[in-house]
Amino acid sequence: MQHDKDAAVVDTGNKARRWITYVAGIYILTLGLSLAIRAGIGISPQSSLTRTMTLVLPPLTQGNFNLILEVIMLVLTFLIWPRNFKASNLLSMVPALVLALLLDFNLMVTEWIHLEPYAANLVLLFFADAMLALGLFLMIRANLVLMPIDLFVNTIQQKTGWKWGNIKTVFDCTLLALSASIGLMFLGAPHFIREGTIINAILVGQYVKLYFFLYGKYAARKAPAPAVAE
């Protein structure tokens, strides 16, 4: 996750508090992702790829495929710039494993959700994207370990000097193309790529910006008033 890290938002204090914030962020993110899947009108490129793979190889869960994707990204990170790869980068697999477990748990918890009216599914997707973005915001605020996918994108940015946002866009489009191609080859048609995919791409970033703004306002209110010189 590469964002402009506002000093008023990013937590640089107690490590225990930051880890609690980080894990809470992962949980909320996976809950939002699960709800977006239950809305059934399209999900993010990464999720559409891992979700499609559960139809191609049903014995494995979406959490399993998400973890496999993270492992692939970590290997690619090493291959792209081995001299810059640190042993500490391997720690990124710890939150990736936690995310995989929580994703499967939240998919199980939300399995009962089946909404009929399209408007209800649309509302659910908007709420799900807000949850997903809140999880991202909390993980950014905790300022701890990057997930392998984010580490991969960051490594390309550092090596090439290209803009992070452009790299992420190409990366997401690549995952989307893979998802569509696998769907066509093995299932006869692309799955999980619909209008909700575009909505997700637009809304999540805007929600994260909103949370940064709101927290900045909250922090400014809590800050002690500057002393008035006599």
C-alpha cells in the first residue's frame, strides 16, 4: 500500500497498539471483501482472479488462492531485484497468511447473504467497499509490514522510477485479463467481472481519502492549542 503518509494519520507510537490496529484492519478488509462477493455484481481484479480459481479448482478456497498469489508476488519481487531483497521481506507472508485465514472465515460467516433486488446488492457493494477501504486505512495507519503484492509494486516503482499509481493500474489490469482469460478457457465465460468491478476501482480509493480527511480533522481537534506568547 503506497500512499501519501500524512504524519497526522500514520501511527508511529506503541508497537502493540499498531499491531492491534493492523490485524483489525485485515479483519475489516476481508469482511468488506466477503460482502462485496456476496453482492454478486462484480469484485476487484485481484479478488476476481482468486475467486475464479475456486471454480476451476474447487477443492482450494479463495483464501488458499490468495495466499498462493502472495507467494508468487514475493518470488517475483526477489527475481526483479534480488540485490534489494531483504530477509525481513519474508515477514510479509505472516500478514498474508492471516488475511487468507480471515478471508475464508468471513466468506463462511457471510455465506447466508443472498439478496434479490439489484438495488439491495448495489447498496451492499457500496457498504462493502466502505468496509474494505476502512480496513486499508487502518493498515496504512498502523504503518507496519507490506503485503507481498504491495511489496512487488513498490519494488517495481523503486527500480523503474515509474509512478506508483500507473504501475498499480497496469498490475490490476493484468490480473483482470488473467481472470477473464482463465474464465474463458476453463469456464466458458469470464466470472465476477461486472459493473461492481469498476465501482470498486473508483470507490475504494475515494473512501480511503475520506478516512484520511476525517481522521486529520479528528486529530486536529484533539491537538492541544498552541500557547499564546505574552
